[in-house]
Amino acid sequence: MFRVSDVMTKQVVYLPAETTLDEAARVMKEADIGDVVVTDGATLAGLLTDRDIVVRAVAERSDPAATAIGSIMTREVVMIEQHCTAAEAAQLMRERNIRRVLVCDNERKLVGIVSLGDLAMQLDPTSALADISEAAPNG
């Protein structure tokens, strides 16, 4: 039985809400990640994903050099405790219709992020989603 802590990404990148979209996209590319945690001072303000950038900014023709990530981030973040099972994380994602969940310790301190792709690779390594998640980006 796998725990969330076994499959999560431990590298969490934090960016202030004032960061521009183009800078956030650069950070994601350089770190080879699809999400960043958005902060407002010392407070966790939300989560920004590569999909948020496409759906909420590019599709709306927002200027990436002038649009702050705080204006398009997902404010309602969902958290799960690191000792929960991978199956529990998958169930939470299914119920909330989300692709990523922030992982916290028993003091609610952020310790990682678990994505649908992370779970797919662990729960069913032969699935198409696992193959895609494991593959290097094209280009």
C-alpha cells in the first residue's frame, strides 16, 4: 500500500502572486514542473498550473508579460495528509474533479504536491496516463 508521501513530488516551487505569467512559465519549464504554489507574503494564496496559464490566460489573450499569476491562480486549494494512501488521494481528486493536491504533514505544513500523473505511475504503471506522465516533454 503506497502512501501519498511515497508518490508525491517533494520539490515545491513558490512564487509571489505578483509574478508575471511569462516568468512563471519560465520557472516551470526550467524546473520541469507543471505547477507552482502562489504566495501572498508568507501566506499560501493558491496554486497555478500550466493548464491555468493556457485556459485562463492564453485563451483569453492576456498579456503574459503584464498579467500577474495571482489573477488567474486557483484559490481553492485542496490538501491531503502525507500519510494518507495513494488510493485516498485518487478518490479525493475524483470527488473534487482536480488533477493536483497539496500534501501536508500533521501540522498542516506543506511538504509536497501529488498529481494525477504521480498516482497513475504508482497505481497502474502500465496505463497510458502513466506512460505519458513519465515521458519527457516534446520539443
